[in-house]
Amino acid sequence: MENLIIFNARVVTPVGFSARRGGEMGKLRIIDNATVEVTDGTITYVGENRGENRDGYYHRYWHYNARGKCLLPGFVDSHTHFVFGGERAEEFSWRLKGESYMSIMQRGGGIVSTVKATRASNFVRLRSKAEGFLKQMSAMGVTTVEGKSGYGLDKETELLQLRVMRSLHNDEHKRVDIVSTFLGAHAVPPEYGGRTDEYVDYLIREVMPCVVQNDLAEFCDVFCEQGVFSIGQSRRLLLAAKEMGLALKLHADEIVPLGGAGLAAELSAVSADHLLHASDADIQAMADKGVVATLLPLTAFALKEPYARGREMIDAGCAVALATDLNPGSCFSGSIPLTFALACIYMKMSIEEAITALTLNGAAALNRAGSIGSIEVGKKGDMVVLNTDNYHFLPYYIGMNCVNTTIKEGVLYPTP
């Protein structure tokens, strides 16, 4: 944490300490020629330019002149799987030849393939690989990321993935905060083939208690999907997780319209993610219950699937977040620039809505809207400096990074 004073910035930020819903998502606070003050890592002033030498007060501060540049909140990537072993480049080539994601999974590829590689890895190798992803994220303006387990599917490896995340989060030189999610119900491991209910019992009885006792995760997630975990199995797992004190998330309605979004509303989950095939009724139920709809356009792009109906969800009053879904299979990309472009071009979100979705609403999807996601007094000094004073470059500069500097709790990290 540092003391930092930013002068002459064009501040562009959503405002609030909770998710912005519906039409609120398009409303940004814009302050030209602004000063932002960060003291001990926390924002202590945002407003008109105060000048660089106010009564000698700023001699204790690093000075950054942001003339000609936009200053936005740090981006929050609220859905990733960045800790894993191996890779699945060959499966990508299979999909290019016409195989579906589910058919690859059914023949022993997909998640189970990464499980085998992750089980064969160790703490040092997993941590080193994950740290590389975090540096790339930081260079694109990410200051907080959610990471999921789910590539162990046994107690030892699930706990290993979560310990890697905790180690990276506790690193004194970290550039990115990490929020951990337990996703033991990502797939059914081969040793439990045909016995999905027994596997759910195993997670509830043996794995989740260890996760909770060791304070390794804040959330529990489940891949609620046809051929993976049913509505009933997902409900049983999530109710047990809630009883143990974990907040709830769901992979919902990604491949078929199973009703996972409706289950998220029923259980008042913090977020439901993917939602490519969510029904109108379930979208409305999510809006009514305040469930954040986390949309992952990079995955739809990579799988050549229809995009989630971001425009309709916002118009229905949902709080929509955007995230990358970085993972080794369906979406081997953590590109924030491409996420912006796809959301605006193909999901019909305005640029202002996309900014809110990748900042304040991403924070809300992690129960952190009170401390990050906007440039406001009392929040962490997590910000992004663009190379331009025109924030429209975020989707316009398609797939190209326009981040000049990432600021984490007042510490400057210039983009290489």
C-alpha cells in the first residue's frame, strides 16, 4: 500500500456500494481534470483538481500526472479457473473439426483431462503457472480476480488448488487480489462414474468441511448442467454449502436450458454465470432476487455458441457482470480487451454498461462492492490508467490493450 496523488485525470467510474441494475448500469460519473488521492492504499479524495503542492501536504505522496488519460476503477474478473495443470490444445483442434464440448467431455477429454494433469502436478508448479496468469491479468488492468478449484475432484487436489490461491493472495508483492471459490462439483471424476449422488455425498461429507475449516474459500460453485449435476443434486450441494457458511454461485444454463438460473434465484445465490440459454422467466427471477448475472462472452466466442442475452437481461432489471472464464478447455483466454469488444458488439451492451459490468458489478459478484469497483472515498486505491482520455477505446481498440498503468492499492504497475 502506498500514498499516491493523481493529478489532471479524466475520472470515469460507476458510483455506489452495491450492484447497479438495469438502466443504472449505463450511468457513469465523469470528472474532467480531477485529482484522486490514495492514502495508505485507500481512496481519501476524488474531485476537482487540487494542484500538486497543497500546503506541502503532498510531500508524503507519490505524484502521477494523468493529463490526457482516463482513470477507471480496477477491473474485476469475477469468474476464472486460473490454477490448473497441463493444457488441452489438441481438444481445441478437435472442436475446430466439428466436435462439441460435451462430446469431447464424454470421451474422456474436457475437464477430466485437466484433472489428470492437475493431480499429477505439485504446489510449486501450479503456483508458478498461476502467477504467470496473474501478471498478464494485471497488465490488462485486473486488480481483483476470482479463482475456482475444480480440477482435482478429490480432497487432496481440491485443497491444493485452493492453497495455491491463498498463497498468491497473501504474497506481499501481489498485483491482484484473489477471491477463492470451491468448485469440487465441476465434473464427476472417473472413480465415481455412474454414481453422481455418491460423489455429491463425498463432497458434502469429506471435502467441503476441510475447505471451510481451513478457510480456503468464500464461495461454493457447481456445474449445473445436463449430464453433469442435475437441479436436484446442485440444490442439495449448495444448501449444504450455505449451511457451512459458504456463499453460493452456479454455472447455469450454459449448454442447455436446464433451469440453473431459476435455482440461483430460488437459493438467492450471489451470482449465476454463463446463462447462454437462461429462460425469460428465470432471468426475471434473477432480477427480482438480486442475483448478479455474470456473462462470459469469450467462452461463447471460443465454442461458437450463441452469446448470452446481455441486452435483454439489463432491460429486465438484472445486474450484469462480465468476466473472462479463463480456463484450459472451453476458453483459454483472459483477454479483458476482447471481453469488452464482444460484450458491446455481440451482446448489445453500451460501453458504459460494459464498464460497470467489469468493475462495480464484478465486485458485487464477489461480495466486494463495498470496498472495490468504483473510484470513491473509502474504497481501495485500485485503478486503471488508459493510454487515452477517451474510454470508448476499450471496445473500439478491438482485442488490443489500451491500459497504460495498473494501480493496486496506490502502487503503480506500468504496462510492459
